[in-house]
Amino acid sequence: MAGSGGEVARFSVWDYVVFAGIVLLAAGIGLFQAIRGRKETSSAEFLLGGRQMTAVPVAMSLTASFMSGITVIGTPAEAYKFGTPFWLFAFSYAIMSTISAEIFVPLFYRLGITSTYEYLEMRFNKLIRVIGTTMYIVQTALYTGMVIYAPALALNQITGLDLWGVLVATGAVCIIYCTLGGLKAVIWTDVFQMVIMLSGFVAVITRGAILQGGLGKIWNDSYNGERLNTFDFDTDPLRRHTFWTIVVGGSLMWVSMYAINQSQVQRYISCRTMTHAKMSLYVNMVGLWVTVSLAMLSGLTMYSIYKNCDPFINNDVGSSDQLLPYLVMDILAEFPGVPGLFVAAAYSGTLSTVSSSINALVAVTVEDFVKPLWPTMTEKQASWLNMGMSVFFGAVCIAMAAVASLMGSVLQAALSIFGMISGPLLGLFLMGMFFRCANSTGGLSGLIIGLILTLWVGIGAQVYPPLPTKTRPLPLSVAGCVSDINITTTAAAWTSPALVTSQPSTERPALADSWYSVSYLYFCPIGTLTTMITGLIISAITGGCKQEKIRPELLISKRDLICFGCSRNDDENPKSELTEKVGGDHLYGLDNPYFIDKEYKLKEKEIDKISKF
């Protein structure tokens, strides 16, 4: 009987067929794009899809790339264990989409960059660009390892297959279609995988509602179990999830993930026009709302079924991240192929994110490290290099999965990584974009100080996790389990803060219950504000206000902010000296000649002239 604990079924032959078929189809998209575009082998085609993508597929790709296997597995477990505050990220998504579309998209389009970190060299210097790129590579490799680890853990729970064999197989599939198909393969695969991911959630919710007697029963159980606790306006920064930590801290964190993260920027600058690029972010916002809502409802469905027999306390699973896979086999095993669909959903999110990461890592490495050292590289050589780098970074990300296995809950750990590294980087970008007086000395100093501070709090929180009094897991029971276990002891082990607070105080340093207990969603604001404040102070001290005139196209002007959110056309935009030199009408409106393939057929003399400028 579902919800009573104990062993559940394993994968059937049909489950393996469905799962393998979907994964092979994803790889097939890469092969198709490689064959279809075999004559379009330029670096721009590989890394940016020829800059001719449209809004809807890019939007679905944007959604899928960060709605990974971590979302499929981690978000329902979050709702099951902590309730629905996580749904407040819907507000964060709206804020992030608006800021990214109306401030960052025009800037990056205006500059016509391939690597986000090109901006750092334009605004500051080469050293800061190299440091920024290196930080991005480390962050992305760690995050991607975690993304690979999450669904492998799920498949291990459901099938009993060797965990590390699954990890290697996952990375291999991503390497295949990234290497052969480039960004077009990644985006069109993301579209397919997004559909599969949402289908997995719908299957769980539908079957759960049938078993429980309707969505009303699920909602009522969630209310009685204190899971409908979305709005908590406590201002305590040590509380893990409140309205303020999510809407303030979460918004800034998501801005760092979409506005300056190469994986995302690379997608929307691949659009054929700025209108398509902006639209892709707003459509993506709706996609994020749908995804997080379905994920949270899946978690509430899981709570309704297991409210009297928690699988974790009952030792049916070894990790909270295995709860949803356990549920799938508990309630869907009698439908051949459906569990395979769910695991394919988790894998679809993973394949999407890993492929995005590999493609972005290749882009920044080639643009920021290889091209400056090899300026005479031909397009054919660049294409072969791109493919070789895809294989290399795929192997690195698989290796990083070993690190991910040591970091606890995959959802919080993944978001923490972005906060620790992207926070200082976002501060550096904002300082350069909004403050004319910011100079390279201040930028470098602020970045280093901000990074040290976020690594300090982030690593400290990993070593000394916050007490349950701050994280506040909600009560669960094993009273309805059919197995015979010590109910009182095991239930307390999941929820009771007494077990932690009763430990000798010498085991936790003084900072453990203050600084190290700050909500992980504030890691990004800490890094961003520290970088900006210290960077601006040091810039002022070192003569930043007296530096030579900064090129206006590198700054956000008053006119940009006045026109925030409004429609602009070519005639309304001033042509900067830079955009005139590269010979284009400005970027608002129809096809931008700076962004089409002709850009990559400029004569060597013209390219040299632009680079010298």
C-alpha cells in the first residue's frame, strides 16, 4: 500500500526502454544539428547558434538550464520537509527577468560580446577579466558536478545501478551532443527536455491526486501539516527561508545567475534581435513560475501520501533527495514506462544544465584564454578546438560530481555555490556599469574582498550547519508505517532541535550560531554589496574620479534608466563611437547587422582596427 513504508518496486523492462529512448533522442538532436549544420562550422555558429535564434526556444532553454535535475528532485523535497516558502521565488523570478532584460541585455547587445567577461576587460583591465573568467569556470564546474550527481543518486535509488557508472554515462551523453551540435543542439534539446521535465511532475501530481481522493485532499493535508506556510515576514537574517530572504536575497542571487552568468547570457545574445532577447527572458519567467509551482505541488502530494510514514525516518531512503524517486516507484510502478518517464525528467533537467555549462565553459575559455594567445587561429581550427574543449570540460564536470557527493542537500548547496561566487562578480559588474569613478584597482580589490567574505561564510555554514531552530523543518511521523521501528527516537532525529542544542557548546565556535547561520540566500547580497562598497572606496582613494574618460557605451546612462521597460527603436538610440566603428545601426528593433554571420567575415584589416580601438 502506497505511503506505508518498506521496499518499493524496481525498474521494469519498459521503464528502461522509455528512459533509454528519451536519453538517446536527446543525443540524437545533437547529431541532427551536427549533420544539418555541417557547412556552418564557424565559431559563432558553434557557440552562439549564428545569432539567429528566436525567443520561444531560447526562453524554454533558459528555463530548462537552471531547472535541472536538482529542481526535479530537490524542490519537491523542500516542500515536503519545509513547506511552501520556496514558492516565493516566483517574485524573485519576476524581478530578475525585468532587471536582466531591461539593463543587462541592452548593454551586452550594444557591445556585441561572446563572453560575458569581455566586458570586464573593456571596463577595467585584462587581469580582472581573467580572474572573473576563472571564478566562473570554478563555480560552473562545481555546480555542474552537483547537477550530474543529483539524478544519478535518484537512478541509483530506483534501479540499484552503480552510482558512478550512471554519473559517467550522464556526462558522456552531454559531451556527445555538445561536441557535435554546439549551442543550437543545446537549445533545441532543452526545448524537448523541458517538456519531459514538466510531464514528470504532472504524472506524479495526477497519480497522487487519484490515490488521495483529489487535489482538495492534498491541500487539506498540507494545511493540517503546516505546509502552507508561504508568507513569513520575520526579518531575522538567520532564518533560512522567509519573505525577505527569498525576495531580497533570492532576487539578487537570480540576477547573478541570469544577468552575468555565461550559460544564460550566451543564450539570449544568440537571439536574432534585441526584442527576441528581451522576450525570451519574460517568457522564461512564466516558464519558471510553472516549473516551481508544479515542483512544489509534487512536494505537497508527497507529504499527503507520507504524512504518517516518512521514508527517511523509516530508513527507506538514505537522503532527502531520494524521496521523490522513492515516491515514483511507490505509486507509479504499476504503470510500465511511467517511472522511466520520471527518471527521464530528472535526467532531462540534468542533460540540459550540463550541456549548457559545457557550452558556456568552452565559450569563455576560447574567448578569454585561447584567442588572445592564438590570434591567427582559423575558423576550422577554432571549431576543432571547441569540440575538444567540450570533451575536456565534460570530463572535469564528471569529476566534480565526487565533490558534490559531500555537500548535503543538492538544492541548497547548488544555490549556495552561486551566491558565494556570483555575488562578488555581480558587484563588480554593477560597479563598472553604474559608477564612472570605479577603476581597475578598486574593482580588483573589491572583488577579492567580497570573494573572501562569501567563501568565509559559505564554507563556515557547510562545516557548521545552522541549527534546526533556524532552518525549522516541519514535523513528520512514522506512526502509519508497517515496519516495526522506534518511532520516538527516529522521529526526533529528523525534527528535534534538542538533539543538536544538547551537544557540548565547545563543538561549535561562537560564529557558528551567528555569522555561519546567516541564510544562504544572503551570500550573494553580502558578496555584491561588499565588492561594490569596498571597490568604490578604494577607487576614490586611488584616483578613480580623475581617470580618463570612460567610453559611454560601457556605462548605464540616465537615458537607459528613463527608458527602462519602454519600447525603443533604431532612430531613438544614439550611435556611440564604438557602434559606429563596427558599422551598424544600433541594436533596438529589427535584425542587428552587428550580430549576423557577416560579422565573422570581416576582413583581417577591419578586425585589427576594431581591436585596436
